[in-house]
Amino acid sequence: MIHFNNITKTYPGATKPSVDNLTMSVPEGETCVVIGPSGCGKTTTMKMVNRLIEPTEGEIYVTGRNILKQDPVELRRNIGYVIQQIGLFPHFTIRDNIAVVPKMLGWKKSRIDRRVDELLEIVGLEPTHFRNSYPRKLSGGQRQRVGVARALAADPPVMLMDEPFGAIDPITRDRLQNEFLRLQKPMKKTIMFVTHDIDEAIKMGTLVCILQVGGVLQQLDTPSNILSSPANSFVADFVGSDRGLKKLTLVRVNEVMKTDFPVGRHDESTNEILRRMKESDLDSLFITDEIGKLAGYVTLEAIQGQPQKKMSQMLQGIIATTEAEATMKDAFSQMLSYGIRYLPVVDERSKLVGMVTSDDAQRLVEQTNKVLMST
Amino acid sequence: MTDFLQDLVDFFIAFKDGILYYFPGTGQPERVLEFLWGHLLITFVTMFFAIVISVPLGILITRVRSLYEPIIKLAAMLYTVPSLAMFGILIPFVGIGFTPTVIALTLYSLLAIIRNTAVGINGVDRAIIESARGMGMKNSQILLQVELPLALPVILAGIRIAIISTISLATLGSYFGADSLGNLIFEGISAGGTRNDKIAAGAIGATLLAIIFDYLISRIERSLPGIAQK
């Protein structure tokens, strides 16, 4: 979909190229996150795709066409562009900001109005409330939602995103990242995404492209492969010594959770529970109610020698739970911060559906490290 | 001390007579109207040419950076020429009256408008321009839909400065044969202190015009969408 063929960019007056003989491809529907230290030419690389920067040598193909032989204005209208500073027009309403490209493409007013409302819904802004506001009235997060809506306006097959969430506070950034991932799933846009944040790269990318200073390609691979088998020591250093931990971001809880483990019910007798724990050699057990809702847990210590006490009297409250869709990084971080080794997984009705252990997380990290040491 | 008090009293009397000059009976409102019209005509024609010349020049020097210095320096040089000298240079070429007045005042207005146009355009957030270009806007669309509207408050501020100096300098045109409120002032001066009401009438008229135009432009500035604090 996007193909770089021996691209070199040397800025006027510079002795060394900013991008050096780069050949790479981003297949259709992939999100390729370009990352590297400052001066690695990642923004230059991206801006050559919509010809805001012209390459010195080489060719770039977008949807099979050599863009250097295309009218740049035409080209740009078919490529969504989102930048960190957002760049909304302050003298345009939100509607008019989103309508810029459709208007240039000659859409009818009614079609533009429908599209604007649809896009505002998609990015989570109430159309009746925001349509006629000016950008100055919006928060940073809301503005970038409009920025994304504007880039999507004419439904371009290709999107370029230059640190789109870089200037937004961490909590909002996380939410916008998740929303964008949710948006992108059905849209299947071909995206080139520039960031300097390796965590963002691993989270947002289906492909990660790591550049070294001077625009030399080091590795282009899936996030998982980047983490488990860095091509060289530069990539390994760049990804960081905590790459094992980072790999936990790529694993969802439901991929590793145990679903088949002993559970107690709150109306069972103490002796019954005790017998089950000894049988499985457990020192604690999750207890559910009659419909499977997580009620709490008991420890061996607490119930031993207390046969006459009722279950409900010895039940201890659950400190933390996770969900099947959460990442193992979130789950592990919860276990670490609460100092627990077992984390129950519940569904949206708080029914117990599984359990992850800190051993699971450690095993994932160790797997990565073993691969790293062998290379 | 008594001299000073006497002057002060004379000033207020002249001021009062100046106002009365605007009303029928003691005054000559038809003459005031004639000179006011002449004054407005000089102002409008001057501002028309000043804007038509300066805004494109201001845009040009943001596009061709090498022209920035020479054009700003030339406009600044013209601005420093004393007004009497300016008329003195122009009259041999274009004669006296309306024409040299408009030319001189246009030349004085260039600096403020050219500089403010360039400063306004250069002051537009680069990210906004980049997103405009990235969306596929043509250079002409970027200029007309983005740069000029966003630079407008600064350009208007330049026009405001130019219009006020034009209104005040237009009085001087009367000395060189143009009709403006300056006619009243010069008539009053040549009457040797017997017609101070005319001096006051001319001065009050020119001052009021300046205040009114200043107010009108500030209203326009505030009504600009998005930029205005709402």
C-alpha cells in the first residue's frame, strides 16, 4: 500500500542524509509505527508520503502509484493527516474544520452535514453540542478527536499520524489510543504513525519500524517480534531492558488465564472446602455465590481447625479483579501493587471466569528473555 | 499667571464657538459639511490606494523573503520624510490640490499596513498552515482561507494606525489646495486670532473623525469569528 523504494533525503546544506536509502513497505490495513531517537528521520520519512517533504532520491508508491508523478494537492486530499499540534483552524467552526476536504472535493452541503455528524459520533463528541463551536472552546483531547475526525472526513485509504497523542495528558492519551484502536479495527486504514514513545508503538502498531539516526532502517517487524527477537543491539537497547515486561502489553488476560481450577461455594461446609484445598495443595480458594458471582476468598490458615464456623464468617474480601480483555501488563501491575499472587478474572456481571497468577506473568517475561539471550 | 488663565479662558471660549460653528445661526454648517466631505474623500481615496498597494506587498514579502528588508526599509524611509518636504517634492510633478495630498498620505500609510500584513501572516501558527497543506489546500486557498483571515486582526491594527494618521495629516492638505477640515483651521489662523472658532471647529471635526474611525475598526476586529473572545 505504501512502498518506499531506495528513498534518500538530504536536506540542503546538510552533509549527511536524514533518511538513507530506505526501502520498506506498509501493507494494506496495517498500522506501521515509525519510531527511533530524535534525528532518526521518522517525521521526514512520514512527510515524504504526502510530499510535504520531497525525497532527494528514490520513489514512493501509494496504492500502486508513484506519488512523485502525482499532483501533490490531489495526493494529499486522499491521505488523512493528523499532527501533534492538531492545527485546527481557529476561525472555523468544528463543522467547517471537518468539512475542509469534503468541500474541496465538491461534496454537496447535505452530504457534508451528514458526514460531519457521523464523524463526530464516531470520535465520541455529541454533534448537536460541538458542531457549531469554535476550537478554542474545546479541551486538548476533544480537539484531537476533531483532528482525527477531520483526517477521516473523506474516508481516505491512507492516514499519516505524526505523534497524534503526544501533547495530551497521559490519562486522556490512553483513552484516545484505545478509542483509535477500536475505530481502526473495522476501518482497516493503512496507517503510518510516528512516535518517540516505545510503549505507544507497541500498543498502536501492527508493525513497528525502528530507525537509527540518519534514517537507517534497523528493523521492521511485528511488535511481538521486535520485543522477542530484536535484530541487533541498537534495537534491543532502544526497546529497553524491560522489553520482557513490555511484552506483557501484547498478551491479553484471556490468552493465559486458567479457567479450570478449584473454586468453593459460600454454602458449602468448611470441611468440604478444607478437603478440596488439601487435595489440590492450595493455601487459598476463591469462593463464589450460587450464581457464580465472586464472593471472596478463604485462606487455609483462617479455616483450619474452625469446623464449626460458617463460610461467610471466614470469607475475606477481594482486593482487585481484572477482565478478560485487559492486558497482562495491567494484570501484573495490579498484582504487584496489591502484593497478591492470584488475580481473579471476572466478566461484566462480576462472575468469576478465570484466574491469572504472577507466575503466568513471570513465565511470559522469562520466555522473552530466553529468546533474547540465545540471540 | 493671569496670562495663562486668560489663555485657558480663551481656549474654552474658542472650543464653545467651534462647536457653535457646526450649527445654523452663528455657525456655517454647510461649509463644515463641504469640508467634512472633502476630508472623508481624501481619507477614503488614500486608504483605498494604501490598502490596495500595501496588503499585496505585505503578502509578497512573506513569500519572497529577500524582498522583506528592502521593501520595509523603503516604506520606513518614506515615512520619515517631513510632510512639508513631501509636498514640496510632489507639487512640481502633480501640481497642487487633491492629487498630491492623496499621494503623500498614501506614501505615509504604506509602512504600517505592509509591516502589519507581513507580521500578521508570519504570526499564523505554522501547525495550522501545515495541516492546511497536508489536507491538500492549494497555496491560494491557504492564503485566502487561512492566512489572511487569521492575520486580519493584525492587518486591521495596521490599517487603524494608517487611517488615524491620514485623518490628522489630511488637514495639512488644505495648505496645498485640497479641501478638508484643514481649510477651517488655516482660515482661522490667517484671521490672526479673530476667528479662533474656525480653528477649533476644524480641529474638533478632525478629532471626532479619528475617534469614530478608530472605534469602527475596533468593532470590526472584535466581530471576527473564532478569534474574538466569546
